[in-house]
Amino acid sequence: MNHAPMLGGIVRSFKARCTYMINQIRNTSGIPVWQKNHYEHIIWDEKELNQIREYIVNNPIQWEPDTENPQNIKEKEIRNA
């Protein structure tokens, strides 16, 4: 029987350790750092690889106006109060 860790277990462990360290640095406890789950996808060709690379480079620019940005959620709650 193969006892090598599966990808999901590796990602879960990585995220748990990073969350612990981030919350230590921020002096917080139990605060989520990651979105739930992760996206697995097989890259089939060079074109798809380049599209994914472009997404990775450009995605952080989209964070400020993103509706899931905690700052935007907080501001929306204040406006609706």
C-alpha cells in the first residue's frame, strides 16, 4: 500500500502551517487566511499555461475592487447599517 501523502493533504498541511505562522505574526488566533478548498487543474498545452501565468500576474490587481475583499465587505456593512 502506498503511504505517500496525496496532493490534498500536502496543500492542507501547508495552508495550516502558514495560517498558524501568519496569525502568530499578526497576534491573532483562529482567523481564516485562505479561501476554502483549492483548485486543481491539469495544464494541457502552452497556450493554457500562458493564460494561467497571465491570470497569476494580473489577479492581485483585481483584489482592491473584489467583492470578497474584507475591506469591501466591511465598508458595505457600514453603508447598510
